[in-house]
Amino acid sequence: MKTAIRSGFAIAISFVSAGKLMAQDLLKYVDPNIGTAHSRWFFYTPAAVPYGMAKLAPSTNGHYGNPSGWEAVGYDTRHNSIEGFVHFHEWQVGGVSVMPATGELKVKPGELEKPGSGYRSHFDRKNQIAQPGYYKVLLDDYHITAELTATKHVGFHRYTFPKNDRSRLIFDIGNTQGESGDVTDAGVKMTDATHFEGYVVTYPKYVKKYDEDGKVAMYFYGEVSKKPLSVGSFTAEGIKENTNSAKGKGAGLYLNYKTQQNEAIELKIGLSYTSIANAKINLSAEATGLTFEKAKQQAQATWRAELGKIAVQGTDHNSKVKFYTGLFHALLGRGIANDVNGSFPKHDGTIGVLPKDKQGKFSYNFYNTDAIWGAYWNLTQLWALSYPSHYNDYVHTQLEIYKERGWFGDGIANSNFVSGVGTNMVGLAIAGAYQTGIRDYDTQLAYKAIRANELDGKNRKVGSGKMDVEAFVKYGYSPFIDGDKTDSTGSQFSASHTLEYSFSAFAAAQMAKSMGKTADYQLLIKNSNGWQYIFDKDQKLMRPKRADGKFIDKFDPNEPWRGFQEGNAIQYTFFVPQNPKGLIEATGKDEFNKRLNEIFEASEKDGFSGGKTINAFAGIKSLYNQGNQPCLHESWLFNFSGKPWLTQKWTRAICDEFYGVEPIHGYGYGQDEDQGQLGSWYVMSTLGIFDVKGFTDLKPIVELSSPVFNNAAITLGDGKKLTIQAINNSKTNVYIQSATFNGKPLSNCWLYRDELMRGGKLVFTMGSKPNTNWGVKVAPPSVQ
């Protein structure tokens, strides 16, 4: 970390262009406010460092929670008041809010529609600054300027007050925050005149659904720069003056002050998922002697270093903004759950400790994480390209879960299963890590866990997903069953499960083959063809099938939720990334190209998703939905079907039109940006490199398409350099005319990944019309 920070203090060096060394401060291209209409709880956390535990952000409606546990809540650009600044923002994890105020004492946040009903304050976005590692806003009702920054485990606050005899800080601890679910216990107290500590225990909706005996506990220990004149407390039962502690639901404290004009009061709050003692250790390790300004500089230096690993150059400012904002979200995503001493929370309530390497450093980090669903097409590819330590951390996290629980966890909140989609594609993601050379873990244990994930349904825990895997193995597909359920006999989402399990079986098969496990390979590769059972040869569509072998009746290809999760038959028909050639042959090449191209032509009119409807599921009835995971490989399939120029056309169009630079139009309109996976899709696609198989092949490949930027300089995971140059590139010159790699002509629209990862220079010459002779000599390998 110290090395990264030191190197980050220099402005990120980008690339050599026209013989000149160019430099730029990449932070100016990151706009955290993009896409903040209908955004998820974990989406808007500007005051954080990459993969930090401390993710500070303003909340406009976090105390409302959400009915189902996943809906948009927290910060919304359509709201005009702030109810607090919250520290924990992860999937199913939220808590510890601080709010400065003046005047009449109020200990409830109040309602959005009722100004003055609580301690919330109006604000004007012209008085708001959001940058990587820093947030600032003027609270109009109080004339207080709020500023936030962070280290990995510590939140820093600076509140600049007006002259007022009734100024205060409110610690709202025992109430719902975002996706936290119900609070079951909480406590907060002053330990002396300027130090405080506490905890909050929550029962999130998805813990209740998938891991009902679990809990999510958050701990903190902090210090305030000025001794308060007095302290009071509150709980759900009411206010108690002149008390310095509170316990139970609704627990909180308020610290009273007299302030002078422009007087600043600062807070440093150490966080932990394991104990107050470890929160104190985290605070001491990261914040001792660190001022707010230095913490801000340090955080932003870290961001410059990490963002600077991929430096792009082009004439279009908005494309740079979309690129670096997407990369920001990809690096912000999953957050560490371990302390500086290696402690991490286990499901059984005990505390695990990470192992150390030969140098005495902890070998990896333990993450809280949303499901990996769809992220194997973008986020893991980005990790493998330039951030392999994050990929390594992810694998180790899942192996820690496996060692304790006996199964992988798809989504994880403090070692609790919070599956989200119930399919558990973790094995596929780990197989991708293995095939890209990320193997700094017990590979035999990893394979054992992957094999069980693909084949075993015995005593399977609900939160581990794939509850219908026994049926899939038995029939070759998951049978459709009526009702809102998935069990050992099949699933309401049987068709999409069949397709996903076929893909993950392929990934496991390739890993088995590379490890010399021939019998397992034969079994798993057979299972990877499960898609063939549900392919309706007459309609050329995937169609749910019952256990008796008959397709379901009253079949509507546009209908979501009946056989298909978060999508429909038209979208999911193209979900055979492990064998595009097989799907193309089953459909007929001409019919495949005609149908897929017409889908994109029609979808472009709706912004490649659900139009301008602001809803996470706006696109699930559409022909194509860039706003959610199941479709994200489709524009790359033309590389396999002999028309790579259509991949070039449509990937560029999606980058230009689906992705925006406004708060409303960011990741589409009804975005569902699951911890960086849509942002990383943009990053990979604008670089012009992608793999529909998520690098799970025995010998992974990289497919090529139209780069958005004139130049890109990439620091690869091992430190080598890769430069991607697009000659004659423009908004209209989107078609590849020719390409070379390290001076040698490329006649195909793909190359083996290990060649690319040696570094060097990839050069495309672009034009305004398709070159139908380029990239078609040898199609990308389909089944290996």
C-alpha cells in the first residue's frame, strides 16, 4: 500500500503520443454523480479508496430501507435533501450515520416530502463536489459545509459551522440504513470527552432469505477534534439529555457545541466488522497523525495510481469521462471485510485470521461482495488484465467461505450467503482465474469446491444457490416447475438456469482437463451441452421444458420471469458463450446473423435497454438489455459468425448511446450497476478487447473489436506494457480495416490471451465502411 501511495502522489503518466510524453490528472474525468437516479445503495460512495471498507457518502433516503432488500436507496439525484453521511456501503450492508446540525434538536431524519420534519437539510447541487476520495456539500438549512474522505478502514469528516450556540453532531447508529434491513441491536457511548465507540447489528432481507441464522455486525471507534459542551442520547423510546450512552434499537448520541463562524470540527472513525477493539486498531494504524487534508491527498493519490494503470487518449471528452467513471466503479466495487491485523468475520460469529506470507504480510484480503453474476464477462476480465491482486483476493475469499461453510457463497455479507440470483457462478469465475495464471491458492481445494458447485445437490444450503443442480445433472437440463420456487426437482427459472449451468460446467471442464482429471472433464463437458435440450429447433429459441421432456405451452418469447430470470427467451437464446459455433450451426449462420443484427437495430431505438424508463428492470422485456447481465456478450458474437464488422459497429454504438454522462442517463436510464460490472464492460469494450467465455478456455483467447480511443497504454498485471493504437479513429470511423500486433499483420479478429499479455503494441487502422475481408480467415475457437 505504501508503495502504491508514494507512486500515486505523482500525476498519472498516461501514454506516448506523437513522440511526446503526455500527463494528465485522471481524477477530472471521474464523475461519481453519473447514473445517480435510481442507483443502488453501494453505487454512490465518492469518499472511499479502491476496495475500501470505509465508503462514505451522503444519504438522501437511506433510512427508508427497501421492501425487497435490493431496490435503489441511499442517494438519488432527484432528491434535494440530505439526511446523513453513512460509513458502510456494501451489498446488504449499511450503517453508522453522522449528521451535523444547528438550532432545534431533532433526532429523526424526517421525511423527504416534509421539509423541517427532521434533521435532514436541503442542499443545492451547485454547492456539491464529488470526486474519487472526496466529497463536499453545503447544507443549506444549517449553513454547514460538510467534507468527507477516507482511508481503507477510517472515515474522515470535516464540518465547518456558522456562529451558533446550538451546533451539534448527531450519531444515528441504531436505525436502518440502505440495504441493512432491520436493526436487532445497537449501542454507542462516549468513552471520554472526545472518543466514542459503538456497534450496530442488522438482519438484512437477503440474509433472512438465504442464511437465516446469520447477522451483519458493524463496529466503530472514533475521535472528535473538539470536546462537546454536553452530550445527550436517544433511542426508539425517546431522548435523554446529559447522558453519554445509548443502547438498543434507534440508539444514537448528539454532541452539543457553541461554534464560531467558520469553525471546523473534525471526526476520525475507525471501522470494523469484527470488534470495537479492532476498529480502534484500524483507527490507530491508519489515522494517527493524519490530518483531513493529508487523508484526502492520500486517497486521491491512490486513485490516481490505480486509474493510471489504464491511460487513454482521444479527442472526445465524454468518452474519457465514461471510461474513467466506469473504471472508478469497477475499482470501488467489492470492499474488504478484514482488519489491518488480518481479522475477518465468520458466519458462526467467530473471528477468522488471514495467513501471512514469508515477508510477514497478509497474503490476501477478504471481501464482502455482490453476486458475480455477469461480472465474469467484464469485471474479472479487467481484474485479470491489470488488477490481478483483486482477482486473487476474490478467489481466496470464496475459498475461506468454502472452508467454513462447505459451499461457495455467491453474494457475501460478513460470511453470510446473500445469493441475489441463486445460480452461483463463483466456480466459473475461479476457473477463469486459474486459466489466466492466477493460482496463488490451493488449486486442488479450489477444484474440489468447483466440482461440488457444479454437480452436488446433497445437503446444499439455500444461500449457496444452484438448488436445482441435481435435476440439471439428472436430466441434462433444469426442468420447469410452476410457482415461485427452485428446488431439487427444477426451477421457475429453469431455462436460464440450464444455460448458466451449462456455461459454468464448461468452465469447470476446462479446469479439470488442465489438471489432468479426464473422467471429470468428460462428465462436465457433457453437461456443458445442456442448452441443446431446451433449444426449440422450430422456433430457433430457448424454451423452458418440463421433466416429461415437453416444452411449456402458452410460450411468449418476450415474457420475463417464466423460465427466465431477469430476462426473456429472446435475450437468453444467445446465452451459449461456451459454444457459439454450436448455437450458430443450430440456428443457421444466415438466420443467426440476420436475427441478431435486427435485434440490435430495433434495440438501438430504445437505447439498447428499456428506453428512458427509470427502473432497474426496465429492459427485461426488451429484445436486448445492456442494463442487466444476461445479454452482455451478445454484441461480440458476430466475431464467431463471420461478420466481425457487426461486432465493431454494435459495441461502439452501445458505448456511445447506452452509456451517458448525466445523473439521469448514466448506465442507461434504468441502470443496475452491480458493483462495477457495467462500468468494467465499458472499459473492456472501449479498449476493443473482450472474451465471451470470461477466460475460462483451456487456452483463453481475446476477441477484438473497435477501440474508442486513439491510444491506450495499459500496465498489465505483471508490470509489462500494452499499447493499443487506433489510426484514423473517429465517431464515424468505427470499422477495422487492418490490424497488427508487434509489427505482424493480424488477419483474425482474435488472438490468444497469453500472446497479448506479453505486452507490446496492438495497432488498428480504422475506416468508415466495413472491411468484410478482415478478421474472417479463422473464426475464434469455440469448443476447446
